[in-house]
Amino acid sequence: MREGNKAGIRRLFLSAAVASGVLFGAQSARAEDQATTISRGAYLATAGDCVACHTKPGGAPFAGGLVIASPMGGIVASNITPDPDTGIGKYTEEEFANALRKGIRRDGAHLFPAMPYTAYSEIADTDIHALYVYFMHGVAPLRQDNPKTELKFPFNIRAMMISWNLLFAGPPAAKGDPQTYSKIERGHYLADALGHCGTCHTPRNFLMGERSSSAYLGGTPLAGWYAPNITPSMNSGIGDWSEDDLVQYLRTGSVPGRAQAAGMMGEAVEHSFSKLTDEDLHAIAAYIRQIPKIEDSQAKQPRDRFGVAVQPIVDLQKPKLDREDDLFPMDGERIYVNNCAACHGLDGAGAADHFTPSLSSNAVVGAPGADNLIMAIVNGVDRTTNGHHVLMPGFGPTSDVQRLSDTDVAKLTNYVSGTFGSGDHHVTAQDVKVAREGGPLPALVKDMPALIGAGVIAAFAAMSCLIWWFRRRTQKQK
């Protein structure tokens, strides 16, 4: 073989090797880029707390099936794994963005605003892309058919959401890359767009739209609980909290001498906030501390400054315990001694290590309303953050420790708030029953039968006028 041919062959093999190396390197780079994007998408999904709503108790993450209670009926969360038949596996990135930002499914049907798309509308394009890549390539597909949502008439008419969305559409998508935002900008983005804090903490108007312009994060009833005012008002909100206090609360759900997270906030801490970076938690806290204050003229002091915490004195023989099967009706103090004093102490001081919180200097006990105290007694507290499990058993109808009647819960609530907090709220058994069932109905739901009746009457009147006009015109023509 000639030397020229040998050299040509060597060059050919060398070129092929270089090309293979370049191709392999490009594939490796693409794989690395996708892994980075998936990791970013997973973090964003955590910040958005997607798993909390799209996972039923004991179910697989993101497979849906959780029934979200609402005044209009139960809303069944959808399967958002990439299964092509029962999940979102066939969604394009544009269809995925429309679902998140506009509340419009792939088939064109409108989602109900239990899906916080009015907040997610602000998610930036770069983060929409990362979320899409994560859900399509970082989440295992799972075939799971979930029941359909069946709301009360007329709220089951999804087309009604077209008008609602025109009235209460969320803000436009954020510009640029949120990873480059300043501290306050980043905090705003995390709190409003991904964390959707306003969905729970902002009061709503008659049509159930958020009153963001006038009462942003000013506090509102929520499924029997009360999402409190978290503006920097000194007496009405959390103006006496430092940035570090807020960060600790978001990370752990507990700030001794201030508050403990329970209910939906406990879930948000467990599944979302506790998993964010310190930098992002500080950004959220800094942003919250500088938003406009919402004042309540009836609030005379911070809700976590009622009572005086003292050293725990747990002496269960003073006063004497009562038997649970005694037939005489017990007052609030006796119910407290029999069910609460073993952990919180007769003086309400709790444990020295704060594992059991003090009932004095406690935002739940010092709140101007008793909603959260009632719900904590009925449902208990159960959250796990950073491997630390906090559990207080509930005393409601399904309790495994002691099932208190609504009357007993009312007496206990009044005793605890009157002894350690903001005063006796004169809670009744009916108040407890309403809280257990999800709280008072919004005016829109409560008044809907009357509105429908008025609409029928108006339609009948309009039709009668039209018939009268038509007959009169016909008679004139004769």
C-alpha cells in the first residue's frame, strides 16, 4: 500500500474519531444541560408546592386524586405525571404554560381557581420551561384515573370561568431570569408567583376574586381556619417579627413565643418552604416585611403578645383529675385539665424545650378570632420538617385519644383563650360545627339560590314584555 493511501486512511480514522468525540461531547453536554434544567424545575415545583394538592393521602406524588374542599363542592386534583392517557404526557410546552398561567387544559376546558393560576400567571418563561422539562422527564409517569370534579350548579359550568378570568386575571409573566433578581424582587416573585401567598392570605370580594389592590395579605377565613394578616402592621399583622423570625417560621413552622404552623400552613411549611434555600427564605421574609400595612382598628396589641409565659409547672394532682365517664357536664377548666394539662401544663407554659408550645405569647391563642384555636383542637397539628416531627392529636369526631363534642370544644376554646390569650370569645357549639364543616359559606354561594331566583324572575319579566310588545305591534298592523 502506498504511503499516500496509508496517510489518507489515517486522516479518515482521525476525522472519524474527532467527529465521534465531538458528537459524544455534544450529547454529554445536552444530557448535563437537561439534568440541570430538571433540577431547577424540581426546585420550582417545590417552591410552588405542587405536591400538596396533586397527591392524595397515601398516594403517589403528583398522581392527583386529592379532593380539595371548597364552598362550591369538592375539587379533585388532576394527575400531573407525564402519563399520556391519564396525566399530562401529551401536553406541549405551550399547553402546559396555558394550564399554569391561564387555567386552560389541553382540551380547552377551564380549570377552577383552586388551581392558583392567577398567581402562576406571573411565572417567567425560563421557569415555565424548567417546570415543563421536570414534569416530562424528571417525574415518573403513573397511570391513575381520578374521579371527575362535580360542583354544585351553577358553579359546575366551566364556561363561567371565561368571564371570571376576564375580571380577575393574574399579572403578566415576569421578565428576565428570576435567578438574577435583587433580593426584594426575588422575594416578591417567590411569594406571589410560585408561593401564591395571596391565594390564602388575601380577602376575596363577592365574586371570590382576590382584593389584591386594597387588602393584599390582610387575612381571611379559609376552610374553617383563618389565614392571618401577614402585613407588617405592628398590632394587626406581623410587624413585630424580625426577618430571622419569619425565616425560622418558614423553615420549621415554629417560633417559640410567637406562633406554630398548623393546617394548610403546616403543609406548606412541610412540603415547600422548609425545602427552600436560606437565601430564598430571606428574600421572601424581606419582601413581606416591606409590603403595605393593613390595619385593623380593633387590634390593640400584637396577637402573639397576650399572656405571660412562666416556667412549666405540670402537677396533675392540682386540681384533682375528673373521670372521663363521669356524667356531670364539665366546664372548660376541667376539660383542659383532663386533656391538655399533661402537655401544656396547668399554667399553659408548655415544655421547657418548646416541643410543646406555651399557650401564652401564642399567635393562635391571642388572635382576635377563635377560628384557628378551634381547628387546632379539632384537627390537631401534624408536620415534619428537617426530620423533626411535631404531633398534637386532634380531639374532633375521629380522634384516637379523646373525642370531644362540639359543646366541649367550645368550652375548651373559651377557657384557653380567656385564660392565656385575647379573652373569652363566647364560642358556641354551633360555631365549632360550622368551623369543622369548612367555615361560613361565602356570600356568593349562600346567596346563589336567591340570585338564580331573581334571574328567573327577570328573564320571565323580560319575556313577558317582549310578548306584550309583539302582540301590540301585531294589533297595530291589523
